[in-house]
Amino acid sequence: MTSVEAPLRRNFLPRIPDRFAAFGAVLIVLVVLAAVLAPWLAPYPVDEVKPLENLQPPSAAHWFGTDQVGRDVLTRVLYGGRTSLFIAVAVLAVSAVVGVTLGVVAGYAGGWIRDVIMRITDIFLAFPALLLSLALAVVLQPSVNTVILAIAVTWWPWYTRLAASVAASIATRSYVDAARCLGVPAPLIILRHVLPNSLTPVLVQLSLDAGGVILTSAALSYLGLGAQEPTAEWGLMVQQGQTLFTTNWWVVTFPGLAILVTAFAFNVLGEGLRNALDPRRAVK
């Protein structure tokens, strides 16, 4: 019996992260579809104000209730997803492009080029990320663009460090040495060999970071440093409804759940992808 049970456990355990990753992927797809299709799914216009229907509890007419000025909370959550996901995509795109470009160049070139790039990277990493984002957001005018810039400035160094480490390893491979011997220019080697082979860990890190970016952007908006009225954004909605939680719980609960579910889904997907690429982590 023992000899039969052991292989069953070995075959079953590695599948658990995959199932969680699939669950996270399904949640992400649902959130993205809800955000993209918000104009068609939302039961009311996002900016429709009905003061006489303010703070109505969840009902057949308003599934998530209404807020302080009578706006439909479900509609605001759907449109808030568009804003929050846009911020996450923009931050990660800027961070990845800047960070990976610098990291690949540093890892492949080595020498003083690597030293200069990595020292600049270390300077940014020396500051607490959230504190630096807050400082930048305070200096700039509160807006969605401010949130994107403030977070991206603190996020790109991590991709630089990751890409530099991977690129340095790839630069010593035999096929890269062969390309050098054939006289292939360095930029072409980077584009054809180093960069494509450096993207896999970066993509995994992007999926892991998406949840953190959403939480950070929500925190900045919650503090009044991000999205402003009348823009629908989950963190801003939580901030506006915090004083009503004990009496009108739905105003803050539903956008808060949207933040929680989305961040959880991205983290689960990222962990699943990381385990799939490193089976030793899955076994542990």
C-alpha cells in the first residue's frame, strides 16, 4: 500500500499550484472582462447622480446599493476596475521597458557599464518604495498620471536587477560566444539572444507585481494623492465610504472586495507560474 500511495502523492501535489494558478487566471479574466465591458454591463451611467436615492442598500434596482450622492455602486465598481487596471498595466509596462532595457544592457556589457547602471539602481532601491511614491505624489498634482509616474519610478529598479542577473548568465552561453566569434554586432546579439531568453522570469515577476501595484495605487488614491472625482477608482471609493462603514457598509465593502480579489488573483497566478518554471518550489 505504501508503494502505491507515495507516487500518488508525488503526482498530486505538483498539480495543486497549477489549479490555484488556473483559478487566479479565471478571476483575472473575469475582472478584465467586467472592466472592458463596463459600458455595456453597468446598469446606470457612471456619472448619474440621484440625491433622492442616496445611500440605498443593495436591492433589485441597485445590486451594490448607492453612495452618498445616489450613484450606483455596481456601476462605479465596474468603471473603477477600468481605472485600476489601466494604472497597473501602465506602471508595469513602463517599469518593465525601462528596467529590462537597462538590466539586459548591464548584464551583457558588464564592466563599468554594469557598475554605473547597478549603482543608479541601488540608489533607487535604497529608498522605501511606498515612501518614495508618496513623496512624488505629494509634489505632483493628484491624478491618475501622477500615480502611474510615482509607482513606476519605484518599480523599475527591481526589473533592472532581475534582468541584469539573467542576462549576465545568458551572456556566457556557448551560442552567444559563437555569435560574437561570427562578428554579430552586440545590439543584434542582445535583441536576438539575450533579451528573448530574459523575458520568462520577467513575465512571472510582472504577474506577481500586478497585485502590489493595484494595492499601492489604491493606497495613494485613498490618501487623496491619486485619482480624483469624478473618476471612478477603487481606492478613491474606499476613501469616500470609510466614514459610512458602520451604517452603510456597502459603499466601502464592494470596492474593497474588488481590490482584494484582484490582488489575490494576480498573486495566485504569479505563484503558480513561478512554481511551474521551478518544480523544486512546487514540491516544497
